Amino acid sequence: MTELSELGLSSYEEKVYRTLLVTGAVTAAELSDTSGVPKGRIYDVLNGLESRKLIWRQSSNPNRYVAVQPETVVDRLLAERAYELKQEWDRYRKKADTVRSNLLPTPPTESSFWLGSLGSDEMSTALQQHMRTAENVVQAAIGPPYEDATWETLQSEVEGFFEGANADLSVNLLFSEKAVTVLPDRFPHLIESQSTDITVRTIPDIALSFDIVDNVETTIDVLHPVSDEDRIGVIGIKDPQVVSEFEKHFQQLWSNSVPLLD
């Protein structure tokens, strides 16, 4: 590869241009004979060089062609290459943006967020409505921030939870050992008085509080950024992949738990 070809000239274009530098103004036929470029290609090559302003045509009969000064030609070829490289750079940058976005996790669909602190009336109502959507099974892991709350704070939410549950529902409750200490002495009686089939187990630690309804929705408690004794709200997600991931983690916790109520 020659230097001119690296700057964007084909082999025929380079032959024609270098020949014109030596011959000066010549006709296309003369240029074909001198440069060795076939007569069937010479006009295409000349037209291409002329359109790029690397040669110019004298208006005579027949037309004669003249090379533009080398300094100018090199500058113009360099400008062409710079433009091509910029276009290529823009294309690669757009491609990188696309690849980067494709590599990021897809945001969950059908998600929503409810603001509400522990024990608030709005969250008690929301929890009650949430449980009414359950038809078969609810699995709940109870850890922070319930571990540092009082039973008085949690009571309205627990009552809302059970009030929303239908009689045919199967409920698996999994408490961290620290959350168990918040439960009142009458908690076993509270469980036994429910018409719902409830199983309660415990495990030493639960990092995140969440529940899963019918394997189609999960709600996750979002801890308060300032107080570890409260939450800022609850996020609900129906994305199948997200729900499946939480179901898998709940089963892992459940398999390592022990019964709380005999």
C-alpha cells in the first residue's frame, strides 16, 4: 500500500494523478496510454478525481486534464479521511451506547412504589388490599425494619394482613430471630384464631423483608435512609423474572428455618 492509497486513492487514481504531475495537461486518450489505465476505465477515474477536486479539466476540444498542486491534494485527501474517521467514530460510539444499554439489567416492568412508614394507616390499608389479591399462597420473610419496631407499631399492619387473607389461602411466615422478640405473648393465639392455613418458622437472620403472592407478585420493604427502625415505603413488582428470583431465595431461607409454633 502506497502513501497516496492510504490517504484514499485507488491504484488507478494514483497512476492517473502521478502521470498528470509529469505530463501536464493531456487528453483522456493520451493519459490512458501514458498511465497504463485501460481506456474503458479512464473516464470513470478522471470523473472521480475531478469530483474530489484533485484534478481539473481545461475546456478545450478535446478536453485536457491537469493535476491540482500536490500540497492542496494532500490537504483535501487528509480532510476526506478525517471526515470518514469522524463518521466511523460516531458509528462506533452509537454502537457502544447500544451495547452498553443491552448489557445493563432490564428494569422490571409493572412495578409501583407506595410511600408509607411502619404502622401507618395508609400502609395497613394497602397491605389489606394487597392480601385480597392472593388466591392460593403467600410467602413472607420478616426481618428489618420490623426487628427494631414495637408491637404497637406493627399491630395495625398485622391485623390488615390477616383481614385481607381469604379462608382458602396458605400462608408461610418466616421471621428472623430478632423479629420474633417483637411479637407479643398472644401471637400464637392470634395465629390459631385465623381461618387461613398459616405456617410460622424462624431463622437467625433475614437481610430483606419481602413477600410473594401466588408467585406472580412480590413486595419489598424499602428501609428508611435515616432510621433503621422504619421503612420509607414498599415496592411492588410483577415482573416474572424478579418474582421468580425472590421465590427462589425464599425457598432457600425456608429450607434452613425451624418451626416457631409447636
